[in-house]
Amino acid sequence: MSVTTIPLRPVSKGGLWLLWFGLAGLIAVAIAFAIHSTPRIGFEVVKEGTGASPTKADVVLVKYEGKLDNGTVFDANEQAPMQVAQVVPGFSDALTRMQKGGKYKIVIPPQLGYGDRETGPIPAGSTLHFDVELLDFKTEAEVRAMQQMMQQQQQMQQQGGPGGPAGPGGPVGPPPGAPQP
């Protein structure tokens, strides 16, 4: 068996430019496809808030109403505390874009909500519509400090410290029949 070799002609400079333009065009199309195929939330500012926005580590206090595409309300709350990182991804993303005192309309596609899981009154594959008002938020450090203070107060009450149960001779005086000091 014999092998025949064929010499290749060098590519002209004009041909190289065409190859580079073609490659750049393919990359641009791939990026555009990736951007448009990634699900995104709908986010509308109804009333501007003020100050910083919460992070995923923070705890927020929100007033909200959640509806399905057909207008059915599936959940509502006047003052709901929520850990930003522990809600569905679309709601978490929206919370990190809000400011205290602001009101927002959010549309969460199924991929960023509950996906193809049925959750309570929410059918699988549902787009979620929310009206949300960010009432307040606390950083993770502030929440930890508040929890520590509450634990200390509970311990003091159990041990009879300030604000705790009165012991003998406490603020109400000595028990009846006890000698007076």
C-alpha cells in the first residue's frame, strides 16, 4: 500500500480574517443563546426604598402576597420574617435587589421557583407572581446578637435574676409570719 502526500497551499491573509470573523460570530451566537436561555425573574420597582440591600446571609421582614398565573392567591402575610438564603432562588435573588421601605412586583419562572414539584396549593411548573414590601432587614450578626440577648434574659429569669421570679424576701416582702427586719 502506498501513501500519496498532497502539499497544502498556505492560507492567504484574507482567508485568515474570514476564519477569525466566522469564529467570533459563532462565539457571539453562543453567548446570546446562553443569555436568553437562562431563566430570569421579572422585577419591577413600584415604590423606591432607601438604604442598603439585604445579602443572602440576612433576615428580612416582608409583607407579601403570592399569586398564580390565574390570579389565585396561594399565600399572603403582613409581617413575615425570612432568611434570604432559605427561600426559592428567584425570591432570594429579588430580595437582594430590594431596599427598606420599597414595594416591588416580582415574577418568578418555574425554574427559579418550585420547578416541577407541587408544593401545597402551588401546582408543579407554576410561574409565581408576588407583590412584596421590604419592611426591614437585619444582618446575620445582628440576628445572632439578638438571639444571645434573648437567651441571656431567659437564663436570668430562670435563675431569679432581674425580671425573674421573686424569691423569699423579694420585692413583695417577706412571707407572712416571718420576722420583720
